[in-house]
Amino acid sequence: MDIVGIFAALLNVVGSPYHVFLLLIAVPAGMFFGAIPGLGGKLGIVLAIPFVFGMDPLAGAIFLVSMHAVVHTGGSIPSILFGVPGTGPDAATIVDGLPMTRNGEAGRAIGAALGASGVGGVIGGLFLLAIMPLLRPVVLAFGPAEFFLLALFGITFIAMLAGDSLIKGLLVGLFGLMLATVNLDPQTGTQRYTFDFLFLWDGVDIITAVLGIFAIPEMIALGVAGGAMADVKQRASYGLSGVLQGIRDVFRHWGLTLRTSIIGAFIGMIPGLGGDAASWICYGHAVQSSKTPERFGKGAEEGVIAPETANNSKEGGSLLPTLFFGVPGSSGMAILLGAFIMLGIQPGPGLALDGMDVVWTLIWALMIANVVAVAMFFVLAPAFGYLSYVRGSLLIPFVLTLTYLGSYLSHRAWENLVLLTVLGGLGYLMKKYEWPRPPFVIGLILGPVVEDSFHKAFALWGPAFLLRPGAMFMMALIIVSFTVYFWRRRNKTNQIQVQEHVA
Amino acid sequence: MSPNALLNGRVLTAATMLAVFVTMSLMALGFPEKARLMPLMVGVPGSVLGLAQLFIELRTALNRPPDLDAGQGEAHGNERFMLAWTLLFFVGILAFGFLYAAPLLVFGFLCLGKKESLAVGLAGASATWAVLFGLFESVFQIPLFEGLAVAWILA
């Protein structure tokens, strides 16, 4: 393990006033986007893109990772105070967080969420630090055949988990792959689907595609819903002494905190399985491992600690496939991946070879951001009680402006504004008619990897590349994941039929 | 088959997806061998799955009560409002650029669209202009898109 390199990276973050400044801006920004339902962390990242454009790559990456690391910390606040999840994975926090508020323990719940988020984020980063030396040789052993199938595995896995319909998920993933072929073919130089438009020669701009598929539909949907955040119209109040008690609870339940942090980090490593899965699995673990499970659902502090540690620790885990394999661990990571590429940081085995300083720096940024979020909360605490007065719909025109700005800035091509609007319309249809969108982004980002890896593997080994051990392992993973998916669907259908029969 | 089933939004979305895959696959047949490999590897399974999904949506549409997808009155009106404003943002920025169009559109959305007070509208427009001109053009030195109409007029 390169101990010198690891601590040199730490100095790179804390020793640079510029990096510290960016971190101090990113943390409240991330908490803000996480705390306002209807916005969410993904939108925060895409809107930050115009601001990091042109920055030093490492500085820009530090800013984005720091912002992304604390989104769920912010998201726990409306979950606890108002029963409205700031982000999807914060829904599990409501189960015990809201009852704690109703019991007059709002401060304690927030303190527990805060402390758990901070500790979970740090442990997630430490997990990544520890596992990196073991995984680096594995990453470097991956060849084009393995990367081709790993990318396919990532797309199919996310297609399975992203929504209720496997066919829709696969179709959207394939659509992303299809759109990735719009370019000047790297093998032959043939114009594919470019219709003589120069701006398409390098392919569909990832930033424009991500903004179109995510940001615009979210704003349209927010406007359609009326933009109301919650029915609560009064300021939620809590004392700092309660917050401190909640933080102490996190250390009082240190065993649970440690276990759920590690579980969350491990789940984060598996592409597509992050997010809601981590928080709910850890909540379930907290209930099962408790000596007094009857307290859960009525205001048990462990019911807040468990999902919140997992929410933050999974971000550390999901950095691993994102940075080393170029396979995003979650849809948020998919957007981060697009932003890294825009900044000039190319995820993949090359990073494992001679970019480890970047990797260590980002891990430290992730951990420090989580610690800073806890400290910053004490400064910002009174402001969070006013969240109920923020009408999300008033932010719509600003978000739309920044969305169009981000799309234009990525390639300075006005044609991207047209593409943005078209994809925005398509993205809204997808959202309205329940087509999952994360597989599209992942298909688009991994498309060049899939095609390039396939051509290389075929050139080296012919069709026999599928018989290589690594490739067969990946194929087995794909088959197993499909099998588990259909088995679980069948079980769910049987359960529903039994319930209907009993009723 | 009832015409309502065909005009169902879900059916149209599935049909659009199928049309995209089929069209792109057919176009790929005109590319050289190596260039068409990936589009066909993706397009053919996509077309098959698209057909399957279209069949599912049609079957569901025929079995469900009519007008289930026609949103409740207020939501439907809100949807048209938001789609119109999004289109307006696109047309405005494309024609007149960020510095001129964006503050006006923000003001219009807040005051005319959301019936906010003049103070809120003006504050929003000013903040937008301050960020675009003050931050991006002045501090970051990033020239923003001036708009096709403005470029044409100035030319």
C-alpha cells in the first residue's frame, strides 16, 4: 500500500486553500439540494457542471464529489421534520425519524442522522482505502473481453433494478447504447447518424443527454405537481442540546453504526444496487439485530442511525466501480462519471495504473466533506427549520436556465440546446409513463467502452474471447442476475396471489 | 380496436421507441461492415424488445378503462403550462441568447406564470442576470451564447 501517496493526497486537499474553499462551498450546496424535495442530489451535480467547467480537473472533481457526498445528509432533514424524503434513499429515515419529531425529539433525530451520516461517510471512505490495494491488481488484469461483458453486466443489472419492468429497463439501456453509436465511427471513420452535423461527429454530448433526461423532466414534473414541498406551513423547531444527544446516540450504538456502514459501503460497490436498497437493507438489519424490535416505527433512534450510515457509506463504495471500471455504481455516479470525463479525468484501468493520486484525493475529499457537513450543520441549524417555506416551484426557472447553460457550455454548440430540448421531452415521457431513466445514461456512457472493447477482443481472440475465464465469469454473473430477478418476481407474484386468495 | 387505445400515451411512447430502433437498424445496413456491427448488435434486440413492449402496452390499453391516462383537470393544465414554458425557454434562449432571454424568461415565469409579486420577479431576473453576466462573463471570462436572432441582426 502506498502510504506516502495516500497521505500526500490528504495534504493535497487540506493543504490547498483553494481546495478547502471549494469544499466549503460544495458541502452546503450539496446539503441544500438534498434537503429540498423535488430537487435532489443528481440535479445538484448537473447544475454544478457549468460552474466547474474550465476548472482544474482535480479541483472540479473535489467540488463535485464533496457535493455529492453530503446530499443524503441534507435529505434526512425534511424526512425527519416533515415526513417528506429529500432524496429517494432518505425514505427509510422517515419510519422512525418522523415519529421522533412527533414525540418532541426532533433535535435528537437530526443529531442521530447527522452523526450517522458523518461516521458512515468516513467509514465508507476508509473501506475504499482498505480494499483498493486488493482490487488494483484485479482491475489491471481486466482485458477488453472482460470490460465488454462488465459493461453489459452493468447495464443489464441496472435495467433490472431501476424499475418494475425488465423489458422497459433493457430497452432504455439499449437506447442509450444506440445513441452512443451516433458519431464518426472510430474504426472506419464513417459518419453514423450524424446527418452532416459537425457537433455530432464526437457523439452525443453526455452532459446534454444527462441534463435532458434528468433535469428537464424533473422541473416539468415539479411544475405539474404544483411545486408544493409539504403541507407543513410552520417552522419546525428543535434545540441544539437534542442534536448533541442524537450524535452521542450514534456512538452509543457503535456496533450497529459500524456494521451498517460496512454493509452500505459493500452494497455501494455493486453497480445499480445502491440507493434505496442500502438504506432499507440496513434498516431491516437494525430491526432484526435489536433486542427491542417493537420500538421500531415508533421513534427508535437506531431506525434513523442505520439507514443514514448506509446512505453515506455507499457513496464511498460506489466510487470504486465508477473510477476503476468506468461502470457507474449508481445513477448519481453515472452523472459524476460524465462530469469527470468532461473535466478530463478518464475513469478506467488507466486510473489504477498512473492516476492513484487522483483516486486517493477524491476519497479524502469524500470523507472530509462528511465531517465538514456535521460541523457546518451547527452553523446552519436554525435555517433548516425554515425549509417548509421554500417553494420548490420558484426554483424552476433558475434550474431551467442553468440546465440550458450547462448544455451549451459543455461544447459551446448551440445545436446542443436543440438536442437538450428533444431529450428533455423524451425524458418527461419516460418519467410520466414509468420508463426507468438511469439505464439510458449508463448505456450512453458505456457505449464507447462496449464497442471499443468488443472490437479489440474480437481482433485479438475472435469469437473465442467469450471463452476467456474472466469473460465466462462475467457471463455467469449476468445469467445469475437474470435468474435471481425472475425467481424474485415469481415469488412476489405468488405472494400476491396468496394474499388475494386469503382476502 | 378502439382509436383511444392507439392514442394512449403509453402506446405512443412504446411505438416511438420501436420506431427509433427499427429506423436506426435499417440505416445501419448502409454502413460499412465494421461500422454497422454495433448499431445492429444493439438495434436488432432493441427492435424485438420494442415490439414486445408495444404489444404489452396495446394489450393493457385495450383492457383498461378509457381516459385513465388523461390527467385530472388541474394536473393536465399544469402539464401544458410547464411544457409551454419549457419550450419558451428553449426558443427564447436559442433566439436571443442567455443574457437577454434568461432574465426576461425568469421574470415572465415568476410573474405571469406563477403570479408572484413584481418584487419577486424583479429579484429573480436580477439574480439571473447577475449570475450570468457577473459570474460567467465577467469573473470566469466565458462568453455566453448570444442567440441566433441577435447574431443575425448584428451581422
